[in-house]
Amino acid sequence: MSISRRAFLRSSAAVAALSLALPEFAFAQTKAEAGGTLRVAVDQAISVIHPLLTRVNPEYLAVELLYSGLTRLGVNMQPEPDLATSWESNDDLTEWTFTLREGVKFHDGSPCTAADAVASFEAILNPEMASPARNNVGPIDKIEAVDDTTVRFTLSTPYADLPVALSYNNARIIPAAVISSDFQSLRSKAVGTGPFKLVSYEPDRLLVVERNPDFYDPERPYLDRIELHVFPDLGAQISSLISGDIDMVSTVAPNDFMRLEGQDGIDTLRAASGQFCNVNFGTDIAPFNDVRVRKALALTIDRDAMVDFMTEGFGTKGNDTPLNESYPFFKALPQREKNIEEAKKLLAEAGFPDGFTAELVASDRPAIRTQLAVALKEMAKEAGITINVNTMPHATYLDQVWTKGAFYVGFYNMQPTPDGILKLLFTSDAAWNETRWNNKTFDDLVAKARAVADPAERTELYTQAQQLMHDEVPSLIPAFFDVLGAKRSWVQDYQIHPRASVFRLDYAWLNTEAPTRKG
């Protein structure tokens, strides 16, 4: 039997309330100590610090330090208050009201009010701004400031996940005055309400922030300063962690994780996740506009071998859909297995009895992209498919291939909800509609699932959507990865997040053993 809207909201509120207690009760027993500098290694340049335009994890980390959203995402994947202290919906989930904190200031000293939240979301929803958050913050029709501390969202359709969606990485609040006067200035400066303020910014080398004394929580952040050091050489960042020159590595590859396990003074960090590496087909470009070709490639994959090769045991098999058991409302489909004879038959039916040759592009960051490409190249040979792997620098890939190419390797973090990942990548209006699959039946299923509260009904709708993807294969998703990281033991109260692009470093602190502790 379907639950009522009010019952759904009450249960959601209870879960959110529980999540609010997590930082206080789930972390270390000892009281956090203020002071010190945390040195974090990231593996890519921080090319963008405009809060509405970030695209990769190091940029998400930088912006999270500098800006706040209305909500934020807990380690348990539930929404928590950030600038908003509470929220409620009408019965049919088409109108949501958020109450904001009083007395919050931007880094330039100006007050943060409901008018700034309205201006920020209007900018996010403006197609000319091209914010990745545009199609991921929900079906928002209108935003209005009821008063200085109250924001009302009117939705075009019912949407159960709005409080979670508003925690999206790019959904940050910036001053209305900056939006109207010098919006592009945020590419090089920061005017947020976040726990830290920008000190210096060198995209390819170093970003430095210092504690914001006017942050809305008078106790947090505990750290005086955070330095994000760019380490394109992954081996160098691991060596720096071992030597103590770096306190934390935000993302660790499986082989480095195993190298670090058991090292004195180092904690390895691991969380199950829906993070995946995939092969995107441009379904509007031959030969990948033929579903038989896409299915044939899917049938060449030995998924057990792919998991072993790609994740070193730190992951699970994928089934060519972006959902796994880490997501709510997930229901497993029969697992696709390797079948070379069927792959050859499909290729012959598609007009390729002797196979075909194609170039598969992979960015060099993270390195797992190239590993997937090489593994697929070897597996596809059995069916007569020749794949030439082209690995290129990540910046070049983003500029020349991403969202444009016909056959390339992607890498994606887990999203907060099934709706989040499907609307990010696979619906016709997706922010990053890389496959150009544009399946109306799929779009309708996703739209229906976001508009109902009953978990069983949502599970059935998402299962049907996954079945369509499984049948038509707009993307190959052979494996999901656990999220891996590492830190020095003197870094306290930092938990690696299943979302991979959420960090919560305002809760972290350094004990007296840290070489950068002050006092």
C-alpha cells in the first residue's frame, strides 16, 4: 500500500534529524582541537573555482571549502542543514519552503539573505550559464523570497528528492550583487559563506584557504588553514603522504591503497559506492547508432575479470546501468554475461561480419580510464572488433572529447539519488547527455519515479528504466568502484564519503602529533 505524502515527509525528516547527529556522535570520542594546517593532495588541476561551473573532484573540494548550499549531504546520503535550518513541503510535493539561518555573512561582509538564494538558483537554472546543476536541482518552476530568511520553491511537477537535490555540488549560494554585476569574476575570486576564505589560487599547483571567522557555526571549522596541492604524478603524492609532507590524499588507486595498508602512521579509508567508469557510445554516430553493435560490445566483456583487473577487488560487477545496491530503490536485473558467439551474430546482422575498427579515447585522469580501455580492447578482439586506444591529457579530453565524442571512457561519482545520476547523464535533457540516446520512454519513467513517494512504486519505475538501458546499451558499465583514500593518523574526524565528491573538511582537525599543529 502506498504511504501518504505526510508520512513520507515525516519519515524523511526523522532520517534527516538522525543524520544531523552523526558528526557529533559517530566521530572520535575526543574533543576536537582548533588550529593547524591540513595539506591535501589532489590529482588534477583545480581549473575552475566558479561555484556553479565546477566539473571534477578537486574543483568540488575547493568550492565546498569556500561556499555553502541550502543543504549538504551526510555520509549516510541524507540531506542535512547548511544555510537552511529546516524545510517542509505541501502534501503533493510541488511546493517546498526552506527556512534560512539568520545573521550569515558572505566573505566580503555583506549579509546572506533569501534574495541571494533566489538569485543563485535563477542563475543555476539559466541555460546561458551552462551550470551542471541546472538539470540536477529538481523541476523548479519558480523561486521566491517570502522574507529575508524564507525561500519558497514552486515545482513544475511533484519531486520527493528536492532537499537532497539542493545539496548538489554546483548548487552554491553566491551574492545577488555579484551575479548582477560581475558574475564571471568568480572564476578567480571567491565570495561565499563557506567555512574557509580564499587566500591564493594557482590552478595547476596550489590553492590555499584560511578559516572563516564569521562562519555560521562558531566552533567549526577547526583548522586554521587548508592547502590543496596538485600532484599530477600519483606516485609522488603517495610518497609525500608516507614521508609526512602531505596529510591526506583525496583519492587513492587500489594498488596504492594496498601499498599503504599497514603503514605506520597512515589510515587507509574505504567506502562502498556507486562510483563507476564507463564507455560512452555516441548513439547518433555510426556504427554506435546501431543497438546491435552496442550489444555486441557489451557481450564481449568478462565482468568478473574486468572487476579484478580494474578494481583489484575493491569493487563489484556492473550490468550496463548506473545503479547498484548502494542506491535506494535499486532492484537487480539478470546479470549480463560474456557471449562471443552472440556478439558475432549481432555484428553480422548489423553489417559487420568481419568486425570493425574504432578509436576509443581515454583521459589520463584517473588512470582507471585507460585500464578500462585496454581491457575492453583485449576482450573485444575475440569478436573481431579492433579497438585502438587513444589516451590524452585530461584537459584536452574535456575540451575536445567530453560530451562530443562517439566512443570514449567516462568516470562518474555516485550521485545522492537514482534520479540524480539518471538526470545527470542519461535523460534527453541531462546536463551531460553524452550518449545522445534520447529515449522518450526512459525519460517518462524517470519523470514518474521522481514524482512519487511510495518506495515500492519508485523501485518498480527505476527497475523498468534500468531494463531499457540494459536492452539498448547507451553505455557500457562493467564495474563499480569502492571509494578509496588515505590520511596520516594525526588527521581526526575525517570520513571518506560514498559520493566521492563530498569531503566535509570543516569537521576535520589535527591532533598534537601533526607537524603543522599550532599552539
